[in-house]
Amino acid sequence: MCPAQKLAITMDDLPANGMLPPGVTRAEATRDVLAVLKKRHVPPVYGFINAKKLEGSTDGAEALKLWAAAEPVGNHTYAHMDLEQNTVEAFEREVEQNEPALELLKGDAKDNWHWFRYPYLREGDTVEKRRAVRAYLKTHGYRIAQVTLDWEDYLWNTAYARCVAKGDTKSIAWLRSSYLNTASEFLDLGREQSKLIFGHEINYVLLMHLGAFSSTILPDALDLLKKKGFKLVTLEEAESDPAYESDPDVGLHDAGTLLDQWMQVRQIKNPEHAEKPYKEVESICQ
């Protein structure tokens, strides 16, 4: 029997992604997700924060405190800035502006908050931008928290909040099944991409988002990962794989995961796969 494939789970957009169902707070949603992670003995999960979301939000601040007390945090820029739409200087200011919150949350904790996740996974639409930001991050002691598996789970958060508000149990059931089908499809696709690019499977980093749907679907998502033969590890362990030293070193528009970037650069065709149900998720319970 072959050894399980290593995978690290990471969460973006803390303390808030998408709408919430009526009567549910960010703090509650966060508490529920943390309870699932603890119950399942999931290794530390980095939560990448945008500190701007704390402004005027005691609920957001409470949610973030809860997370940081239990799990490590990393930098996702102050206000989720899109590097493609902004200058290198503006982007670097955003990275810096996020740091006081990270320092405050972690203080003397052993966790290293010098992990950086690009918003929208956009690393620069020109090679100059890409290189300049990477050089800045390196100088400031950051490691890039690359993503190699992603099924855009954030799509379901707001849709779920709408369906709960309407009490539409049939639609909620569809959201669950479509989420898990999409997850399964894109986990398989990522693994195929890895084989096409590197000739073998690598350690993976999975991107998830902390939202209203997360805590209810997370146990099923964890079951799916187990069924697919993944072994959960820390971000540090996953990124010790030499694949994460590789850099396509080109300007790319909205390129996606590190694997998506390499597929594009090497002009390798993606294996057949079902597309994500963007339209259906967007229109459900409207």
C-alpha cells in the first residue's frame, strides 16, 4: 500500500468570508470551525488575515482572537489587495499595514506569522511586479504560502447564508452535494496536474475559507480528504517539498494555484474535468 499523500489545510480571509445566516455571528462560526479542527486532531491550520475587516467590528475582532488563541495566523494583506490592479509600492504598504494586527495577535507565540498568501492568488501580471514583490517578501522574512489545491470553497458561503435565511432545506442539501462533488473533482485534478508537471505527486497545500458554511461542511470535507488518501500535515511540512522552491517567474493574469501557473507556463493541457457550478451556486435561493 502506498503511503498517504501529505496535505496542509490553510484558511483565507479571516475573520470574514461571505454573508452569514440570520442570527449567526463571526465568532460563533469561528468557534464551530475550531471545534471541528480540534475534534479531528487536525495539525495547525494557518489562518490568513485581512486586518481591515476588524475596523468597527467587535464580532470580527472576537472571531480573530478566538482563532489566534488556537491556530497560527499569516499575512493576507491589510484589505485583500489585488496585485494586478495596483502598484508594487501600494501592495508592499498593504503587507506592512497588516503586521501590527499579526504582532498583537501572536505576541511572543512560537507560531511564525511571517507566511504570506497572495489575495486572489495573483502574484503579478508582469514579471517585474512578480519579482519585485517576491524580493520584498524575502527581505522582510516572509515565506510564500503557495496553494496547490483549491476548489473555490468560498463560493458556497453566501449561498448557504441565503438558503438558511429562506429555510430552504432542499437547496441546502444541493449545496452540500455540489460542494463535495466539486471538491472531489478538483482534488483529483490537482493530483493529475502534479504528475504532469513534476512527474510525481507532491505535498499539497489546500486553500479553504472561513465562512458560514465552513463548520457545517468541514467534517464531510475532512472525510473526503481521508477517503482520497491524504494525510494532514502542517504548512511547514507540506512546503518542505522541493516543488515549492520552484517559481514560474513570468507575469500571469489571474493564474490560480502554483500548479495552474506551471500548467500555463509549460502549455500543458488540463485533463478532462467537470467545471465548478458558478452560475447555479450564484442563483440558488435568490
